[in-house]
Amino acid sequence: MSRTDWLSEKQAEVAALADLPLTELAPSRRDFTQFVATQKQGIALVPRVQRADPATGGAWPGLDVAAFARACDDADTAAIAVRTAAVFGTSLADLDAVAAAVTAPVLRDDLCLDRQQLYQARLHGADAVLLPGGVLDRAALRELAALAGSLHMASVVEVDEPDDLAAALELPSACIGLACADRAGRAETARMRALAAQVPRHRTVLVLAELSALDDLLALAGLIDAAVVGDLLLDAADLQGVIGDFVARLG
């Protein structure tokens, strides 16, 4: 899906959210930023829940999202990311299921353009939201980050270019989400490294683009705090073993 098509779809989605039951809103009690921040002393893994990834061609149509999320929680992963757009084969119902199944904080892994989408995310159990730094102007970005904060949700600002990073850094409590990817949808670690090197050490930085291999993250050690990982963990026969082996290599 092109960026233009995605934007049109999201704008139509926002228009349908006029009647959310806002009286049911309750602040998040799980601190996403605290869980994923490592002060660059390690790299936390954030498993990504999805049943398909059109960019990489991955597909997991029979995935039991709650069971997968619980297995990730048992492996002491920092947080869980849940894609909610239909193109990934998942939905807000899956966000509900994961939020109810785990103790770790949950990121709604779907770019939010409007305050109604933030309300919707919180109503379905999200503890953090993803904001598009390259789409929203700086005033809108500030407004949404402030609203997320009022709901005790973390903001992760998607960054792909230096201008996106400059906008994200103006938000003192926002996490920086590096989304640099090649045409195959895989993380471009060289571009990520160049952007991450410009981020003050105290800011929390995550990789958002799908990796070709977990070892690709080693090139970013000392510059990032965490990485959102979908395909590689969804394909793992031994989830705890894969995570444990990666942590051991970092040591």
C-alpha cells in the first residue's frame, strides 16, 4: 500500500470514530517507556503480533495471538507490539486479546493521525501509540503526544528522515522509532545508525522496521534501546531459546 493510499484509509477511519465511549477511558497503568529503556546498555526485544506482513511476504494465518503474546511475556520480553490494520491480518480485537493476556505494556503498532485514534487505542488496552513523524506537522504531533501523555500512554514517533527526527526530538518524552527500510521491507541499519547517532543518549530509541536477522541489531548496540521484531520471532520454533541466545550474544 502506498503512503497516499494509507493516508486516505486512515482519514476515512478517523471519520468513523465519532461515537467512541469516552466515559470508559482509564489511564494506562503499564509504563511502556520504562520497560523498553535500557540506557543503551542492552537491546530489549518487543515482539510484533501480526498474521501477515505484505512487505516481507511473511504469513501466519493460524496464529493464536494471545498464546503467542503469553509466550513472549513468559520469555521476559520488554513489551508487545500489536498491528491492528486489516492488511496485517490483525485487528483491534487482537489488541484487546493481547492486552488482557500479558503483564508487559502493549504498543498499538498502527500509525495514529488523530486524537480519536488515541482514544480508540486506549479503550482497547494500548499503553503506547505510534505517531507518524513524516506525516503530521509539528503542532499536530505535539498535540497528540500531549494527549497520549494525559492518558499515561507513551508516544513512539516514527522516524525515517532527518526532518522527522528533528520533529520527534522536540517532544521531550517521546520515544524515537527508527523505520528506515529497503524496498523489501527490511531494516536499513546503516541509515538507522546515522539517525540514532544524532539522538541524545538519554532518549529512548527503538527499531521499527523488520530485521533480516537479529544479529543485524549488533551494529546498533550502544545507540538503541529496543527493537520491534515480527517475522523472526513468529517463525521461531523455540521462542525462548531465540530470545535467550540473542541476549547472551549481547553480553
